[in-house]
Amino acid sequence: MLLKELSSLASPLSATQVDKLKQLTSELNAVQLAWVGGYLSATAELSGVAGEVQQAPQQTITILYGSQTGNGRGIATELAEKAQAQGYSVNLVSMADYKTRQLKQETLLLAVVSTHGEGEAPDDAIELHKFLASKRAPQLDTLNYAVLALGDSSYEFFCQTGKDFDARLSALGAKAIVPLTECDVDYESAASQWQEAVLCAVKPLVGTGASVVSIGSASSKVSSSAFSKQKPYSAELLVSQKLTGRDSDRDVRHVEIDLGESGLSYQVGDALGVWFSNSDALVEEIINGLSLDGEAEVTLGGATLTLAQALKEKRELTQLYPGLVQNWAQLSGNEALQAISEDREQTRQFILKHQLADLVAKYPVDIGAFQLVELLRPITPRLYSIASSQSEVESEVHLTVALVADERDSGTRFGGASHFLASAEEGAEVKVYVEPNNHFRLPENPDTPVVMIGPGTGVAPFRAFMQERAAQGAQGDSWLFFGNPHFEQDFLYQTEWQQYLKDGVLTRLDSAFSRDQAHKIYVQHRILEQGETLWQWIERGAHLYICGDADRMAKDVHQALIEVIKQHGGKSEEQAEALLESLRSDKRYQKDVY
């Protein structure tokens, strides 16, 4: 039948639709008509209904994530999978890859963002966060949005980045389809409820019953790897070898783990997530201190466990949080602890210096087995910077782990994961997964010079960098700044650095051993001493990397770099800060700090 002879009586179309179709086709040439025919045919095939064409959803749900440790990315990916399963068109994008000019085109935006450090945006959200706060941000009167904020209530600026996003989007005219949701470290339940709420809220905005899912670009495709935080790989521990000397005041371990036939792959700069179990001695101390029965049964997540099992495998025992301190203060009736729990800063300092076992010993309470496990947070994996390149170690992964050990009145208190790895015997099972870190990467061009600043265990990723550069046959210069207390006791991987220097893979090594002389010398002092040469490296395109302690070292190093740029680059304080910010935006100034 010719289109000009078509009527509503001879088709499933209404009279109005027939008229529109005739009008459209009258304006098309033969090539355009052929293309439209092919497009409609393909659309009908995708719908799975012969002879019928179903329209794709009118709107695409854009899901953005800003994630420092991978939790935000995981939640956003899970949300995208659920949305696609319901037939919605989804665009899943890291905030780092999102084009800010696209924002004014959006009509439906779901954002998952964490807060890093003292209220700071995670690395991949910095640019978008700055854009929204700037005068360049457009009015967003047609935008519907929802924000899930991730944070840690142990910190003063809890969920601050998520709060910032919510406030700015609202100020720009966007409409929240569900209220801002704030999640603490144990975020799983709240995040799941938020996902369900937003998927319910978007239904009237994008229509229902859509059978065509527009995948769009590769960045929006949702896929799951074989192993993840939720599905870790049970690996075998090969080596846990002490790196520091006998007389060192710290125990730093070189740990090697066999990934076997898992197929797990990683890039240098990535982190390894390690699930651990608490020590039997710590579990026993807590149970005995509370006069509880370790064989008493408790139910967690639908599973029945003994109290001892639950504390060993399921509950966080070595890290306190404000809510637990507050609840414990109420249970104990101790006025001193109650005063601490009511003051944010005092609570934070208390948390840094105490564990659950200290609460048990100092502030007695009458509590049951189930009540105890309900008070405690679920155990969470720890992330360690990977200290190896698969170009060299293949199916292994190496870590540099400092044993956290603090002397207290009640004895030595150990960190959960570090003690687990330090005390594990060869052949022990370790549940692991790879956490990508796309914001700590070697330059794409191996001939680009790199400056690596990594005191203490912060040197771990730079060992991986050197293995990778050696495998690449990189011609670019490499400069390492390393620091620790004593040369003889604490020079981590000393022989390896010396071999890299001999082979020419490492061009320069400047070390700072703080306790080997009367006055303390740190890496920031070495940076200032070598300022003129360092500025020359920056001028010829060097990439700068910092890894290690975020509270003091990273801030001191940053200020030292400012001084180098001011003194040897002839810049003002503001110009120096702007230059480092420009280097960060260009991925020439990268940090992996904790």
C-alpha cells in the first residue's frame, strides 16, 4: 500500500498520526526515507513485537558518582543496573568524566558522592563541585534530581560534599525528587532504601512500560566484574615478611598474595581491598569483659552465628564511631564518658585513642549478646595501595603494610586488618578485590618525567611505578623522595631502589631520615633543598605524585611545593596555588593520601 493511500482504517494509527506521518514523509528524499525505514525496522526488532514500534523513554536518567574508595561507584553502578532492569535509559558516568556543559541539558540527575578528608570533595568530583559553586553554573529550572551523600560521622564535616551538591542544585532552581540522604560508614541499608525511593520517584517523570533501553555511549553500559567488594576472591597469602630492622620502633611488612586463576587484574596506582577477621584474643577479651557466653547464638542478616563468630567475622571491633560512644555512655551511666560523647571534638579525639575493648574495660555496662552486635558496625574491608606491577609479578599482588600497634594501659591495641596480615601464616586465606584508582596513574607517555613523594608506607605505589616503568623500557626520568625515622632500620625496599638507580630506571633518590640527626628532617625539607632542580623538572612537564599521610605530610609537602614555585618560578602565593591547581586538573599533580 502506498503511503498516500493510507488511512486510519487500514492501519493501527489514528487519523492524526496518519496525517503527521504523511506530512513528515513528504519532506524526505529517497535516501532519508530509506534511513527512516531501516531505523523503524530496527526499533521494532529491539522491542520484540513484530510489526509494532515502541518508543524509547522520553528521558534518560543520568547517574553521576564521585567516589574516593569505590563505595560511591558501587552504589551508582548497582542503581544503574536496577534502573536498566526496569527498562529505563541510563547514562552512568564518573563525575570526573562528566562534561559540565551538559548539565543545563539534563532533566533527571541522580548523584552519589562521598566526602573525603575534612569536608573535601573526592578527586573525581572536584571539578564538578567547583563548577556548581562558581558563577558559571547555569540555572537548572527543568532539572529533577536526588543526592545520596556518603561520609564518616567520625569526622567533623560529615557528608559535606553531598550537602554542597544538594544545596547548590536547589539554589540553581533544580527540584529534589527525594530528600538528601546521608549515609555513614555502614551505608548499605540506607543506600538500598534510597535506590528504591528514587526509582519509584522517577516513574512519573520518564514514563512506564518502556521496552527499549538506550545504552548510549560505552561509558553508560553497566557491567559487573567477577570479583568485587561484595564478592571478594579467596586468595592465598604467600609471604608476610618484616621490612623494618630488629631495633625499629615500627613493624612494616611486605605482603605477597597469590591471585591464582581468578583473572583479577590491576593497574599500578590501584588499591587492594582486604577483608579480615578479628583476632581470637581480642574477641575473647571483649566477651569475658562483658561476662557474656561466646557460644550464645545471635542472628545477623538472616544467619544464625555464635557470639564469638559474629564478633570475629562480622563486627568492627578496632574502630569506634560517635554513635557507639554515645550509646555506650548512656548504657554505662558514666558522667565523664557522657560529657565526652556530647562534645564533637572530644569524641573525635577519644575515638582515635580507644577501641571497643577499652570501653569494655573502663566503662562497664550490662548488655546482652544480641544488643552488643546490634550496637556495633559491620566489619569493613581496608584498602592498601598496591606495591607491584603485574608486568613483573603476573598473578601476584604485593602490599606494604604497617602494623598498627598502640600501647595502652590495658595492653597493646592492634589495627584489625594490619594485625590480620602481619600474623597470617603462609597459605592463609585472604579475601580480596581490586579497587581501581583512576586518579593515581602514570603518564600515558613513558618518556614523561615523574616525581614521586612517598615517606613510610607511602612508597608502596612507587615500587609498582618503577616495576611498570622498567617493563615499559621508559626513557623518562624518575625521582623519588623517601622518608622514615632511621636509615639502618627503616629504609623500605633499600636494595631495590639501589638497583633501580644502577639500572637507570630511577634517576634520583632523595631520602630524609628524621631521627638520624639532632634536628628532624622530613621529605618537605628535601623538596625545599632541591627546589631549583625540582622547578626545572616541573617546567619540562614532570608529573608530581604524593602518597601517604593526609593529615600532616601531604599538607606539608603541598606547602613546600608552593614555596618552590614561588622562589624558583617567580610566582606569588596565589599564582603558585593556581599553578598547582592547574597541574591537578591536567592530572600532573596526583595524590593517594589517607
